[in-house]
Amino acid sequence: MSRSAPRPAPRPAPRPACSPAYRSRITLAQGQMFWRESGDGHPLVLLHGGWSDSTQWKMLCPELSHSYRCYIPDLPGFGDSTLNPGQEVSIGLYVEALDNYLNAIKLKRVHLMGYALGSWVAASYALRFPTKVNRLILIEPEGVLAPDQAWLCRWGRRLQSPTSTWAGLLETIAPLGELQGPFRTIKHLLALRHQIQESPLAAKLLYSRPYGQIQKDMLDPVLPYLQPPTFLLQRSSAPERSRLLSERYAALCYNAAVQVIPTSSSGAKQARLLASYMKLFLEKEMPRTLVGQPVAMSLPRAAVAKPKSRYGLKPAQLLSPVSSTPVALQSKLPIPQS
């Protein structure tokens, strides 16, 4: 008797179509806000980093728009948004602009996500308007005191002028040595100079404002009072300084989960991996893989001790790269590996 042919494997059900993407802009007191919007579900607002704009999320948005209504603005002065002249830029200004924007489009409660400078704005917004943020996701956040903060601000002010004498001196010295010792620092400063030229507004917010203004915007004293459930995400390949800032956030945020994501060479695969972790946090009662604890308001002693590394801190063990999904998460949502 002949064997019957094996049945073909059932095809996966097609994903339901989501609302088409569209672009719009609105005039606020701070300037004109441009944003992209797509998807269906609970509103999710994504804030870009200082050296980018809303196009930063072009690969991530399709992964999320089947589950959430994604709102992806250009912050005033970035991308296609404009900032009214004569305003003193600060994180508070961007918190006000974000609140005006959400009120104008009638969003009363959202999931909020930010990257780097966008995380600083997002965390500041959640601290000021805790009832308007359901869950908060911060990716490699800025906004807490780093051991090299004063040094970066000092050099940011020196390098911001188009005719900076310091920049000319560094460009003269750089070709004379290899990428080690003092010459590595020179290369780092020239990269900072390039970033300042590419995005002077981001440079002003992060480095080149008067140091007292930057300190006023820092979140170290108030992060222990952050109320919305918070998820800190970090790439395994992120620079040491970024890792130290994430560790500072983790130490100060009591209600935070922390996860290091393996870095993938494929942007699409990295977006799928990031979206999977985000969905798991937003939709499930996610266990806190690593939990921050309330700490003293002042910078830890290690930050002012004798420098042990390039940035003044020996890399802490709080965040460790992972090669697989934590066991506690595996039963909740399949997560692609990089």
C-alpha cells in the first residue's frame, strides 16, 4: 500500500492590516511639530536621539504598528520641526512642547519611549506628568551625572565655534600619533566637534550650555520618585560612557527593569529584537531582571574616586551582555536572537 503524501505545513495567518501611515504637523507655542503616525492600538510615542530625528525609527515602527498606534515626532528644532527663535533651550522646554503636542492631538495617556536625549525628555515628562504615562522605555538614556560630564561640557563650549582655535589645534596634532593614549582623546574630541557641527542644537542641550543650566536639568535627585513602570534597554556593544549612564539610571530608578540586548549586524533583525522586548514589557507583567534600588542623592563615591578607566569609573557588573533570553521571559514571548 502506497504511503500518502505528507500534508503541507499550514501557512501562518497573515497579520491584520493596520491603519495606513501618514504625516502631519501642528503649531505649538515652542514651534511647529512634525510627526509620523501609523498603526492601531494603545498610543506609543517614540522620541529620537539628539543626533537624529524621527527617521531613526523607520525600521522599528513596522514591527510595532500592528500592536500600537505609533506617534513619532521630530522634536522642535530637529528634522522637519521648527523651534521659534529667541527661546532658551532646555529639557523643560521640550517637556512643555511634548505636553502641548499630546494635548493638541487629544492623547490623555500613552506609552512613552526615548533614545539618549529623547530618553532624557521622556523621563523628565514622566516625572512631571506621571498620570499621563502608562509605561516608560528608556534606551541608553542621557540625563544623569556622568564622571566626565564637566569635562565634556567644557570641551563642548570650546569646540562649538566654527572658527574654534582649539579645534584647529586638535586637527593639527591628530595626524602625528596613533590611536592610543592622548591621541585617542584627541580623536574623541574631534568626533565630538563633528557632532556639534552636524547638530548644534543637540550639542547645546547636551554639552555647550552653561554647566549650571545642564546641572539644573539633571535627573539624579528626582529619579527615585519616577512612578511609571520603567524599562531600561542597552545594546551590548554600546560605548562605556553609555553603559555607565544606564547603570546610574538603574541605581536611581526603583521601579525599573533592565535588559542588555545583543547587538546585531542587521538593522532589521535588531529592530525585531528590540520590538520583541518592548512588547513583552508593555503587554506582560514582566519580571524585573535587574532592579534598581533607592540610593543617596549624591553621586556614588566610585564616581569621584581615583579614575580607574578612561571615563573615571571601572565598568560595573550591573549590566552584562546576554546571549540568550532570560529564563523568566522565555515562556512569555518568543524573542528572536541576534
